[in-house]
Amino acid sequence: MTADAAALARALASGAPLTWVLTGDSITQGLVHTQGGRTYAEHLHEIVRGELGRVHDVVIDTAISGWRIVQLLDDFDRRVATWRPQVVTLMIGTNDCSDEGAFPVITPDEFAASLTEFVRRVRELGAIPVLQTPPAVDVPNAPERGRIAAFAQAVRDVAAAEDAMLVDQFARFAELGNGGVPWGLMNDPFHPNATGHQALALEIAETLGLDPVASRVLPKLRADIAAGRLN
């Protein structure tokens, strides 16, 4: 268990109100591709404030579609600091790995350096950083994002180097897709659908130890993921 995982467990046990900030790109923002279903941030909200009974906690989604880590760093105060969080989750990399578009092409090492700066800033706030790898990409139909695996590995490397909590969504989606893309969890080549967001929510809940007694949500997530899992 990392020191951050132990700190989160103590914070949850203490009963003191927590502010959770979830940030990143369009996958965390969660619009359009869930087609009216809940996003993983919304599932997490139900687990934390509903099933765990932490009614004084606040769960805030500040992600913006199309964003990269450099934009999050430039707007760190609004996206993260202004909310005075105790827990900050970041899922980023799906846009950073692209070699098309208006932004300069960056290397995984440059991406990792920015992630490390993000973790440092979160810790300066006294908050716990939680890094998430981005989920799978259908590379043949999104060739501009063909470097996604290297960027997911960069997230893992930063989490290890900084002793930060890691939710490895990329590995989980690969597992659900039998080594490929889990088609039943995707709305397009790189955006999860509503069932995909259930998979994201379940992975983060299990990794963070959010396991409500007699939960109705977690079994429902598991059942829907199993039903929707196609490859």
C-alpha cells in the first residue's frame, strides 16, 4: 500500500468531509458518448455520497473535452486548486498522444514531466493525487493516437516514481477486450460508452477501496459490464 493509499483510507475512516476533484479530458467530462447514461464521475458520486453515506463530501468534475496535460497545468487554479480538494484524480493522455491537430507533438517523456509537475502541485495543496491511465483506443480507426500505449506506460512510470495511487484503466480495458479493444464498452474509437463508464467507475472504486456494505451499485456495474463485454 502506498502512503497515499493509507492516507486516503484514514481520511475515509475519519468521517471528515472530503472534496474530490476529477479532472482530465472528454472521457472524464463524459458528455455525448454516454448518450444520456451516467459518466464514471456520476457513478463515483453515487458510491461516495450515496452508498458510503458521505453526504458532506463533494464530488466535482472539472474535465474539459480535447484538453491535454499542458492546458490543465496552465489552468490548474480553476480546474483544481480553487476547490481546495483532499483527493484529485487525473485521467489524461488520449489527446496528448495524438500526432495530429494544432498542438505540438510531444514525447512520452515530455508528457511524464508534465504529469510529475501535476502531482507535485496537487501535493502542495495537501491533497492526494490519483493517476489514471486512459482506456483503450481502436488504433486502426484512430491512427493519430497510435502511441497511446506508450503514454499509458508514462502514467504508470510517474505513479511508481512519485509513489502515487494508480488506476490502470488501460490495462483493465485490454483485459475486458481479451487483449484488444472491448467493443461493447466503446462509443467510438477512443470514447467509452455508458457501459464503458461503468467499467471505469468500477475500476476506480475498487482501486481506491470504496466498497460499501451491501452495495447495490457495484454488483450492478459488474453485471452490466459482463453483459456488455464484446470483442
